Amino acid sequence: MAVRAVAALRPWCRLAPAVLWERPRRLQHERQPGRSDQPIQMENPYKEPPKKCVLCGINVDYKNVQLLSQFVSPHTGCIYGRHITGLCNKKQKEITKAIKRAHVFGETVLRFRKAVQTPCVSGMASGAKECRCSSKGLLLRAR
Amino acid sequence: MPRYELALILKAMQRSAAINGTKLFPLLFFLRDRLLQTTLCLLWSSGQPETAAVLKRTVEALMERGAVVRNLENLGERSLPYKISKHKERHRRGGYFLIDLEAPPSIVSPMMDHLGRDIDVIRRAFIKHPVSKTEECSGIIPVNYEDKLIAKKK
């Protein structure tokens, strides 16, 4: 009587009889045919897209003086190098050419030298807030 | 025919009172392009007939040599970034103009000579028309320094 009651309380035993699902017993020395243990060859799915420089996709024009002036020192008018701007090869070259063109065509001010202390700018592209060069924040020669 | 851009800096003219343009309109009719007509009309009415005349003769010269003028833009009159000495005069202000044209490459040198002889033109420059390249920039591909080093060693 008690057994029957207990059986009624466990209805799931009827739904999943033990015979249907058998635990696969695989022995290590018996390899399954057509299945290797090696990892599946595929491209790294977590690969990050390549980093883009600031001007990627922007058209550089010699008439766009505002854009060009961002890559020129406000104190001396020198064109900043790649280590300061952080641009890729192509865009750095385009910018340099455009700035030199703008100089010739009378759009931008030419470079001028001043014997004034200019703040040190090297290392800005990598995001460093303080420069680590020996002049400690100030360049004695105009840069 | 390749596309060129002619960047011109013209001498800044003294502003005179607005001239009655009835006499001058017939002269403009031969220019087929509406844009040119509009720009020149505006210059004329704003009291700068000399600038318009310079532009007109420049465009005429271009068309004579077989160029097709597409567009004429006025970038305004502003003070030059530095003093330019040209034709025995020191200029501080100039009118910036941009002529978009299609021309055979043989036109460039004779046109530069022609414009060099013009007293009212301060600076002239022929540039290949900057086609806006918005190609897919693939971004900065990190360089594999090891490979470079090993390859060079061999």
C-alpha cells in the first residue's frame, strides 16, 4: 500500500525509463572512427578589428585649414611627427603634403621660429599625460 | 580629359559703388554656364567689376585652349596669411577663387605662363582635382617585427 502511494508521488519515473538513455562508455584506447581529438581549425572568433587612426575615412584637403592646423605646432608652425600625431603611414603622408601645399598656395601661415620655451609634446599620441624626456616639460629650443 | 582645379588668388580691388549692370549683362551671355553667370553677376553688383573682369578673361583663355569649365567658386576675400610681393606690389589682402575644370594636360604650362603675365593674379596653381577618397581604411595593421628581423638575417 505504502509502496503504491510512493510510486504515485513519483510520476517522472514513468516518463524516463532507464533503458532509453544509456551512458556512453568509451574506452580511451578505442578511438571513435572519423573523430579526432584535435581542435577544429578556424580563424580566431575573438579577434579585434584593426585599430584605426584618427583620420581613417576622413578626406584630407589642402583647403581644410582647420583640420591641418591641428597637426601643426601653434608656437612654431612645425608639422608634428608620427610619434606625436599617432596617424598611420598613408594619412601622415597626406597631411604633410597638404600642409606644404597650403603654405605655398597662401592658405596657411608659414613656419616661424621663436626663441621661446615651448611645451614638450612628444609622447602625446600614446596617451601619456606627462612627458618623460629630460627637459621636464619644457623644450628650450623651439619645437 | 583629366580634371584640374585652378586655385587663384586675385588682387583685392577697392570697393566702388554698385555699377549699373545693364551695359555689362550682354557680355555675360556668351558664357553658357549658369553658375559662372551668377558668380560674375554677384561680383558685379557688389561693386567689384575688376575682379569679375579678371575672372572673365581667365575663363575665356581657358575655354580658348579647349578646357571645359565646370564650376567657379568664390572662397571670399580675406587677408593673406603673409605679405606676397608680386608685380612690383606688396599685397596684404586677396580674393580666393577656385575654378573646377576639365582640360588636356598640354594646357597647364601655357596657362601658367598666361596667368603669370596677368597683373591682377597674385598666385596661381593647377592641381589635380582632389577626388574624395573614402575607401575602406583597413586601419593600422600591427607590424610583425620578428618576421622582419628573421627575413633580413637570411
